[in-house]
Amino acid sequence: MCMAIPSRIVAMQGDMATVEAFGKLRHVSLMLLSEPVATGDYLLIQAGGFAYERVEHERALETLALLATIVDHAPA
């Protein structure tokens, strides 16, 4: 099973973006996206570093909050 974590675009250059999730930065390709995106948008990233879907801002924040809760309550 694969779980995608919404990642926020913090910088863009051509078909590449720097995204952030839980304080971690990654460089990802935007080649697979069918719609334009902008800094501040949230994306889902597949293995290999390709963004494949833009996520609505509110839904991304809800998902991130839920994931943070799960991580905070995980056994050590």
C-alpha cells in the first residue's frame, strides 16, 4: 500500500518544484500534471519524485492534521 502525503510547493523552476511536507524538502517533477500549479499549491507525489495531482488547500490541511495526529499517537 502506498500513502501520498500532500506536499506544498515552496519554489518552482520550469518543470521542477521544491515541495515541503512535515519540514522536509524534496525536488519533484511537474511533468505529469495536467493543470497548471503555483507556489503554495499542494501536490501528491508518487515514488520516483513525480507530482501527479493537485490537492485542494482545505483538503490538504485536513489530511496533514490527521497524519500528524496519527504520528503523535504512534507507539515509540
